[in-house]
Amino acid sequence: MELQGAKNCFTFLRSAGVAIAVFISDRHRGIAKWIRESQTNTTHLFDIWHVARSIVKKLLKASKEKGYELIKEWIKGVRNHLYWCTTSSTQGFQEMIIAKWQSFMRHVCNKHKDHPASLFKECAHDDDIEPRKWMKIGKYIFVI
């Protein structure tokens, strides 16, 4: 049903003379495949809310495992960081979004400078950080 709705939207907009450069939808696999294969001039992006929801669900599941309870305390920060990565970066500059996203893995371990990604070498926040329960590198996460 969602796929047919997307096809109908494309048909209607194209018949009205509208070129569709970017199409944003939920994470529907059928729509993603259809756009990738038959709408080659259209860039397909996922709605950030749906991406965030998926990540939060996976983190909640992981936080229920023994020894990984600390993950739950960082879930709100993960969601906020994801939104910040996408809204603070210029559209089309995916490398910067990825570099900012990867920086969070070091941030939760209280490492705020000398990030491995050349595009985003240190956290953008002030140096005054309130006390938190920091993770240990290698225990909960892998640094890329």
C-alpha cells in the first residue's frame, strides 16, 4: 500500500511537471528498492524520526542484557546526537554527518578531542561537561 502510494505521488507530481530530486520516506524497503531501480534521478532519504526510533529500539534491547545496563542512560543522548548530526550539517555532505555520528562513540567514553575522522576532530560542545557515567572503550562499544 505504501509503495503504491509513493508510485501514485510520483505519477501525479511528474504529470504536473514537477521534477523530484529528493524523496523522503519512512524505512519502507519496497519504496527504497523501487526508487533505487526505477527513479534513478531521485535521491531517496529516510525520515530521521524513523531512523532514530529504530536505533532507540535496538539500544533498549541491548541495555536489557546483563552488563550493558549503562547503555540505557545514554539513549536520550544518542537520539539528540543523531538529530544534531543531520540538522547541523549541509545537505549532501554525508561524510560530515558520518564523522559527527562516529564522534559520539568517543564522547560517551569521555574522549572529546583527537577523533579519528579528519572532518570532525573534536566534540562541538563546551569544555564544561556535567558529571556522567562514562563508558569504557572496548567494554560497550568499538571505536572506529
